[in-house]
Amino acid sequence: MIVHRDRCTRNSYGVMTPDHIDVKWPLPIMFGEESYAFSLIDITDPRYTEEAITMSHKLLHLFYDLQIVEHEWRRAYKTFLDAESRKQKLTPGVLQKSRDKAEEEYNTAKEQLLRLQDQRDLFDDTVEKIFDRCKQIKTSIIKEQDLEKLRESLNSHVRNIFPADHPFWNTPFDVKPSNRGTNGGHRHHHHSNHQRSHS
């Protein structure tokens, strides 16, 4: 960042250089323009805080390493294309020594490219598993919130129908279906005033 002082206002201003604007990660400029932003898990539920922190740290390291792997992969891919082109351009009358050299360069470049591709796939699979886990957690939280909203809505509806002194709140009701004929017809009862919110 470049800092300069305005002559009129005497205030200091900071201006980001193009390098800081284009490069979001703490990587040397040799790795080219960045293609990622920092990825943090935005799950704030206390039950998953520690897990979210762990996954955030993993993502930071994964994307950092993946940036380097993809840089190497691009270099290897270019080397592979060059070796393939040289191999295809060999004329029928070329010396066998030159043909063997071109074949060796081609095989070496291909092997390196495949090795880096396997690394890329491994990184992508790991990142995908983290995102899948995040989706699973968020889906569970949303479902719980929806059920809680439904419960509150039903409670509010019942409170609006029956006043506080209504006999309904002292009427026992079944919490389980009757099992007549199997358990001697015992029924489980519960008083509704235990379920009423006194807020």
C-alpha cells in the first residue's frame, strides 16, 4: 500500500498498488493472478463452532496449496503440449535417436501432468467433502428453525383461541394412542397447561 499526505488537508491516504488488488493471497507474484478468495465457514450455531473453525482452517490451507498445484499443472500442461507437438511433427526420415528423445520427452511430460492432475483431483474431492458437510449442517439447522417456527405459530394460535382461564388448559389429553386389548386399555394422559407458554 502506498501512503501519501494531501497538501491541503494534511490527511494521509492509502492507495493499494495493482499487485495488492490483483493478488488476494500471500503468494509471490510469480504464481500469477489469484483465482480464489478467502473461504470461511459462515456457520454460527454454537454446536458447530469448533467444527466450523476447523473446516475454515482446512479450506485456507487447501486453497493455498491448490493455487500452487494448479500453477504447476498449467506449466506441465504447456510442456506436454509442446512435447506432443514436437513428436507429431517428426518426419519419416528423422533419425531414430531424435525419435526416441521426442518419445521420452512426451512420456515424461505426460507422466508429470497425470501426477499433478491426481493431486488436483484429490484437493477438489477434499474441498467438496467440506462443502457437503457444511450443506448438511445448514440443512439441519434450517429444518430445526422451521420446526421451531411452526411450534411457535401453533402455540400462538391456540393461545388466541382459548383464554388463560379456559377449562381447556386443565383438560388431560392423550400423548400416545390407546393400546386397548394389548396392555389392558391403559391410556397415558397429560395436562395441557404444562404445554402452555406463560410468556
